[in-house]
Amino acid sequence: MAADPLIYCLENLTDYDQFERLCDDMMALDGYRNIEPIGGSKDKGRDAIHVDSSTGTVAIFAYSVREDWRKKLGQDSEKIRKHGHPCNRLVFLSTAVFTPSERDEAVQFIQDTYGWPLELYGLERLSSMLRSSHRELVSQHPQIFTPLFFPFAGGLSLSPSPDHLVVDHVEADAGLAHWLSRRLTLAGFHVWCRGLAPMAGSSVNDAVRGLLTQRAFRYIPILSPEALSDPEFTARRNMALAVGGSRGSQFLIPAIAKPFDSARLDQETRSITAASFHVSWALGLKSIEEALSSTACPRKSEGARDLAIRSYFPGEIIINEPEDLASNLFKVTHVPEVIRRFHSSTPITDEDGPLAGQWSFRKVSPTHFLSFHYPPAELTVDHGITQKGGSIWRATPEMDGIRIDNLLIELIKKSLYAESRRRGLNYCTDRRLVYFPPRLLRNDNLSFQRLDGSHTHFSVVGERSHGWGDRASKYRYHIAPVFAASGDPSKGFEIIVRIRAHITDLSGKQFPRRGGLIRRKKLCKSWWNEEWLNRVMGVMQFLADGKDGIEIGSTTDDILRVERTPRVWSAPIRINEDALKDAKAIAEEEFITGNDIEENEDDDAYADA
């Protein structure tokens, strides 16, 4: 066994992914600040690359934990040349030990064969760097440099690396301490908090003592009357003052949780400007962040919160300008006054059939129906349907045992579906939705007018490919509107329109639910608010058939009218759409592409169905 724990851990590591991360961090500290990790099983000889922005010089990095490092070096070099990667310098990091002659032979071989300068890092060179210039990396890679050889305290390695903020407190101030720690973590700082750290089986005083000397950049004690009455907390604060004195720097940033008599503090702590949280937590946090920024406290390049927000919302998102916001709500401007009662001589068993589907009715019994409208003539003849009176719905709370408000919502919604069937949309009995069939519209395109008066169109039926290679197959999508009604007799009614995609194969056969869902997600991944609104407005204008609104009914006294334009509200501010373009690209890149294997497995299930 090697006497040096660094060498032993490098010689016996088994986690290659962690070794790659360690190498990337070491190279970033060794002058390659813009190193870009690649790695993985299909890296084509490259574990990382670096491009010098000033000269355009490309350095390729290859890492190895194999004993036959020389063979691995040759294999990676050949892969780089085979795939034509630009390369001006090859950097090879290995946990192997090689002699000076082996090093010189490898450098000469790479230069003669490929024309690249070779820079070699072997076991001794790596361990030397980790002992000196890069020693802070030991504590950042505990998966390699394990607690067996490198002591831990409170969940942190005690290898020297003063990059953490140590937040200390008594139980009475735990709420503020935990909040402050999480906020500083979100701001990108490395934070250790006594109340959040794993302390089971260990001494708080010993852990804080070790962290103060090895890992703490600043010590943040939460001060309150309860804290000043705790002798152990006071002892830890005095220890921090001693550490600060040995470093010759201002080590403490006191945080005042509650007012207390300052005479209870030692003179040295009293002389330090404290952050006051007893007036405002927000102001106290601001004071601490300003103090940390002025001392160049180590932190991530971006905090977790900032990184997430900036990844999806680059640039200035909110602009102080008014904007009109369109909805998917369409006002019902007229409801027929009478709900008619109909009876049939023979039962209507297929309520969704080609004829019954074109009539909006509430089925009270197999031969008893309620509706705003008269049934189609052919349906009337086939089933001997006759009208048996009706009711003015404003004059009665219920009709034939059904509450009027519920009956109105049902009939309004069904009227939109019946009109869709009359206009030529097909009905899927399994999914219970209506959808545009092929060739209903010219070139399967639906033309409509936007809110700004411009005209455009979209496809109501289209084909897409799914899968890859020999297993790629085409499928067909159909725009399928979904209607709902809301409101009441006193406030009026509205239609809510949503859009779905009905997925079939090219023969019209429906996919199983899982297969259809995967294809539907891939199809709609790039549909954002504008695309959904376009389809909603297009469907309603199609049903309006060139009129100012949708009119459903055959006589003047049974007309149901719905506006063809959605409700629009004006907001005092607007979203900067240009700033969201990068966010859309990110979302599209991250969307479902990782499910390719599952998708092709689903194809097999469909083929056997």
C-alpha cells in the first residue's frame, strides 16, 4: 500500500466519471479555464476540449486509469485523427506511473505520427499538484479521496480549502440560520450550517473547530440573548476570533437575530459591523452579501437560482409596456329561450352515430330528450321523433328533474360538438373526440385571421416520422378541438376551447394510448402559446363559416350564438418574446429525445397489436 494517501486513492479509484471531473477541475486551475468536458462512452477519443479564444488553438484532453496507459494513449490519438477533430495539442492525464524514457518516447511518437505536442500528467505529477497548487480539489472530490484517509467534520472534508461560510447558531435561532444558509446557497456561496449539517455521532464543537481552521472563509455567528447565554457558542465564537487573528483578516460577520445589550459582547466582536436581522431579514441578507462581495468570497460563477432563471429566461423578460392577452374563452352572446322536449317512437341507442351526433340533446330516457334545436330530418323520420312541449328556462329552476343551470351548460357544450359533426369533422368513439379528417379542407390547411388582422393558415392534418433508421415509420396527426362550457344564467356563459392531436397510422388506425402519447408529445413540443392560440382561433372561425360569429340552429328562435373572437385582456406590462427565444431552443433540445429506445419498443408493441 502506498504511504501517501493521495497516491493510494488515485491508484485504487474505481469511479471513472469522478476521475474525469477531477481532471477537468485540475486542468481548469492549470490554465485551461474554458475547458469543455465531453466524456462518456462515445467521446471519440476526447474527454474534454479547450479552445483558446485569442489564438484559436484547440487542445484535446484524454484521461485514463488503465495500467496500459501507452496503449490507451495510442487508441485515443487514432480516434481523434479518424474522426477528423481539430487538434493543436494533446493533453493526457493518467493514474499510471511512467519512467522518463517512456515519457520521452510517447511525446516523440505523438509528435512524429500526428504532429501534435503532447503534455503528459502521470500519477506523481497529479499527486504533487493536489498537495500544492490544487489542494482545494481534494475536499471537493470525496468520492475519490475518501474519509478513511481524509477526515471529515459535519459532512465536509477537512482537507485545506477555505471556501465555505460557516453559519453557527443556538436552537432558538435555528429558523433564521436555516433561512440565511439557504439564501446564501442560492446566491452561489458554499455554506455549512450547524442545524442543517449531518452531525449524528459527532461533537459540534470539534466539527466547528476543524472547519474554522481548514474550510471556513468566513464565520457567521447568529447573535441573540439566548446565544450570548450559551457558553459553548461563546467558546466557538472566541475560537473564530483566534483563527481570524492568525490569518490577519476580518473573519467574523456577526448576524443579530434579536436585540441585546451590546455590553455582553467582548470588545473585539463589538468592534465588528454586524448585519441586523431583527429589523428586516432582507436587509440583513443584503448586508452580508455586500460584505462577502467586498472580500472576494469564493462562490460558484452563478447561484443555483440565477443559473436556472438565466438558463430559461435570458435578457430582460418584463418590459414596462402594455400588452393585449388573448384567452381561449369565447363569449356566448345568445342562448335560445326555450328548451324543447322530444319523444321518439323507437329508442335512440347510438347517441354518437352519424345522425344523432349532429343533434345536441340531453337524454332523459331512451325515448325522451331535451334540446334547444330540432333533430335532423332523417333522424326524425327514422325514430319517429315528435316535439312534446318545452319550457322557458328562465322561468323554472329545473326541467324533467334536471337542474336548469346544469342542463344549459350541457346543451351549450354539445351544440359545439354537433356543429363540428355537421361541418364534417369525424368522431372517435374510443377517445370520444371530434377531429379533422383528411381532405375536408383544401390541402388540409385551415386559413384564419389573427387578432392583428393578418391572415395565415395551419395544417389540420399532417404526417410526421417517428423513430430512426430502418425502424422509422410515418404517422398522421389530426387537429381535434375540445369544448367546454362555463357560467350561469345570471352572469352569462362562455365556451372554453382546447386543442388536442389525434394520432393514427397512415391507414387511419389509432395507436395504443402510450404510442399515441409519445408521438403527440414530440409533435407538440414546439407549440407555444402563439401556436395553440392560432389553432383555437382557426377552429372557431371554421365553425363560424365566414360570419361574424358562430350560429347554431335552424330557425330564428332556436339560434345559439358564440363569438368567433376570443376574449382579450390588456396588461400594463408585457413579456419580451425576443428574450425567450433561447429558452425555447433549450426546451426543444431537452425534450423527450432521451426516450428513443422506449419509443421504438412501443412500435413493436403496436405491430403486434
